[in-house]
Amino acid sequence: MAGVTLKTIALQAGVSYAAVSQVLSNPANTRFPAATRKRILAAAHKLNYRPNRFALALKGQATNLFSMVLPWNCPELMDAAERGARDANYQLMVEFTPSPVGGAEAKAIGTALDWHVDGLIWMPYGGAKDYSETIAAIAASSTKVVLLHHGLEDLDGADIVRAETTTSTVAMVTHLSEQGYRQIACLSEQLDFAPDRRRFSLIKSTAAQLGVPCETFVMPPGEFKEKMTAYLRESKMPVAMICNGNWFAVDLIELADALGISSPEQLGIVAIGDFPIGGRLRVGTLTRPRLTAIQEPLGAMAGAAVDLLVSRLQEKIPEVPVERLFSETLVVRDSTMRRVR
């Protein structure tokens, strides 16, 4: 219904304008009886009321908006954050790029701050030096911030939600060594993301401790077939390949089949990430062989980020920054089970 205002809702519900304003700003406001709040919310729903978020922002009022800024598409993170925000009576705006693009994050965060969002969930692709102006703008705002995966030195007041990657990474390399793979190769489209660099460095150092040669390939998808064909033809089998992402792992299965290389006997394949498809199905359960994978706790991380923002806004936690840590899971499947005794 066009032209619905707080006054319209007040008349429909038989309450004051002030009561409508306060209940719509905070549906859990205990200053009003539950029956009154229910009547106001029912009237707003019946009249199809939509708040003017921009007007609220100009007045300096809570907008009940959260923003999530990601350097790439991550449905598992976005879905969990959206559910959590909705359950807490917030709306979530999401901005991502198909692949990291310079300036895209800064522009998205600038837009969010222009809207005076109450909370920002941000997975920064770069380091603090890449975001000096953005960090200054955040510091000058009242927006609460939760960073995903890693912190930023000059944004030391932000809460952090990240995955503990050491345990799963060491377990993965140890498993490959125990299965008799003679060398390990790591494959990624990029290594500009700090958590990826740390993981690959740990893979290399753990392999060295176990006496397994390890090398890293960084390449765009368009170079995959040519470079990996040459590598596999020259390698001394059995070799294991750790793919940063599901799709390189899926492409590797297809390439191995085309080259007549058997997996897991000659080629072990591990995916970092195991995207959910629906229900219990994940990418790694649908391939043949089924993929050994490190499952990242993205859903839990998104839920924790939303909870932290809500708690900050309700002043339920101390002012000091909080770090929430979640464990990854190594799921061993057919693609690395050579069953060496």
C-alpha cells in the first residue's frame, strides 16, 4: 500500500504515533505490553509497511541493517548470515565480486556507511595498507564491525571470527604421507589472500618435516589443463594434489581420467573447501572418486559474526575486541585412500 506512514499504522492499531515508532524500531521493546506490540506489528504487516531506511539514517536512528562485504561469492556464508540477521530482526545487504577487484570492497563499504548500517561483516582480501581510507571511514562511524578470517592492524577495535586451520592442514599432509604419496603439489588460482598464503606455507613446512617434496602452482583456470597435463606426465607417481577450491579438484578428476591416470592409486586429490549442494550433499560427495576435503566452518562463522554484532549493539559484551575461533574438519574420502598398510 502506497503512502503508509507511522501515523497510518497508529490509526489502524489504535495506539499512539510514539508507540508505533518505538515498537517498529525495537519489536522486543518491553516498555509496551506484548499484546500492544503484537497489534502494532500486525497492523504494519497488513498495511505492507516498509520503513524508509535512508530517512532513519539521516535522523541518526538505528536502521536495522547489516552489510556483508566479501571478495568473492560464498553462498554458505551469505545464507547463514541472512538467516541469523533475519532471526534477530535485521535485514542484510550483501556485496561480493566474482573475483577480487581493486576498489570494489572500499566502494561497497562506503555505500554501507552512507546508509548508516548498524553492523558490518567484512572479509578483507588484502592487508591494512590496502584499506587506509576505508579503515578511517569505519573508525569515524558508529557502525559495529566483525572481520572474517583475519584482522587488520589499523582496525584493532573490530571483533574477529576465523577458522583454526593448523590442525586440519597438518592432519591432511600427514594423511597423504601415510598413504604413500611420494610428492605433494598445491594448486591455487591466487595466493594474495593472507589466510591462503599461511596455509600453503604450513603445507610446505609440514611436508618437509615428513620428508615429502612439495611445490606450489599458482595459475588462472585458463592455464590449468596445459600446465597440469605436463606436470602429471612428468611426475613420479603416486603424487597428491591439494586444490584450493572445489572446482580445480573437479577439473583435476576429469583431467586424470582423460590421461588414464587412476585416482587414488596414482593421483591423490584433496579439495580445500567442500561446498554444500543441498541437504547432506556436498561437492565432494558427488564426484567419482569422492573427494577428500577440508570443510571450512563457514555457516558457523557467519552465525557467530551476526551474534557478535547483535551483542555489540545491545551492549551485552565487554568493549574489548572478541575473537571467535572455529575448527575445520578433514573429511577423508576415496580420492586419497590408497590404503597403504
